[in-house]
Amino acid sequence: MSKENVDRVWKVFTVVLGAIILPLAGWVWNTNIAVTQLQNDLRDAEETIVILRDKLEDADANAKAIISMEKDIEYMKETLDRIERLVAQ
């Protein structure tokens, strides 16, 4: 092959390579940005889950406290009923 043909082949090769590499680089860049956004969203979601879990645990503790208070109130009502019956006799 002559030097002129080698130069033409090299130029065609570089143009074809550039036509393939540049769009792929853009695709990789866009994919990287999308993955980064997903990672940020995941971090935000994990933080929200932790906050909700803490609130749920607080709500569970509050529900247990309310149940305990209701039992105490029922016990006091029964005790007051017995005292009223004893006083009425």
C-alpha cells in the first residue's frame, strides 16, 4: 500500500472511531449523572426511613403507655365502685 492509501485508511479509521467514541462518551456521562441522582435519592429515602422508624417506635411506646393508662383507669374505676358499695352499705 502506498503512503497515501495508508493515510486515507488512517483518516477513515479515526473518523469512524470518533463517530463511535463520542456518542458513547456522552451516553456514559448521562448514565453517570443518572446513577448519581439515584444514589442521592436512595440516601434521602434511607434517611426518611430512619426518621419514620424512630417515629414508629415512639408511637409504639406511646400506644403502650396509653394502654397502660387505660388499664390503670379501669382499675381505679373498679376500686371506686367497690369503695362506693362499701360506703353505701
